[in-house]
Amino acid sequence: MKKKLQDIVKKAIELGATEAKIIDTDAIVFDSRSFLKCRFGCDRWGKYWTCPPYLDISPEKFQEAFSQYSKALIIQTPDPRKGQDVAVKVEKEAMFSHQFMHAFAMILCVWCKECSHPEPCRFPLMARPSMDAYGIDIGKTVEPLGLKVEFDKKGELLPCWYSMVLLD
């Protein structure tokens, strides 16, 4: 298993991640305030298929599924588009080359400049839910890894973006 995980980290770096680290899923920090920030601090709420309230999986069902994962790959990239590309490709690599059959990427979907909502998603094979939509505190999860979530004075995220691939 250790070799498979090392190969997945290596693949993420090859695809453009600036950092990629494996963690145990019990190190992922959940905080219901993250969901509040998602609801009241993000202009995407109700406008994107991959954001609440359009996620068809309740937080309870997500937690039930999440409890079956043992590892996660945390991926850092310089921008969200690269992050989404790397995370989804690593998810597929983990499934097909390393037998992590339920690998699942989580990242704020930015594939389209503007979401097609309420029309059907144009890229359903790329779309994934964000971590904070399910209450994951990204900052507190990545901080013990020596990584940071930082904002400039205008509140813009500095060039560092996080995604995650859950591994069973």
C-alpha cells in the first residue's frame, strides 16, 4: 500500500501539483462553521451544480461514505483550474492503476467560467463538490502538513489552492 500511495503522490506532482501529501482521514478537520462560510460567505451558493443546495448527498450521507475512507491525498496547486485538473486525473489514476476503486476527488468546481446551472452540467465527469460544502476546514486540515491558506488584504486567496482525493 505504501508504494501505491507514493506513486499517487508522484503522479500529482508530475501533473502540476506544487505539493502533494498523504494523510490519514482522521486528520481531516470538520467544522460546521465551514458550511456557514460556504452558505453566507460565497457567491456560488445556489448558482452552481457542485455547490449547496444542489448537492444531492446530504452531509449525513457524506459522513457515512467518508467514514469508509482511510487515507486522503492533499494536493496544493497554484490555481483552482490546475487543482481541479490534477485532482480528477489523480482520482482516475488511483482507481485504474492502483485499485483504489472508490477514490473520490473533492475541489471547488471551476471547469466552466460560468456554471450552466440550471441547465445540465456541461462537464459532469469533471465536476466534484468542494470540501467546505461538506464542512471540511481546509486551513486546519492542511496546517499540520506545513501548508497554509492565506488571503491578501482584499480577501483574495493567494496563489495556492487545495484539493483532496479520498482513498479507500
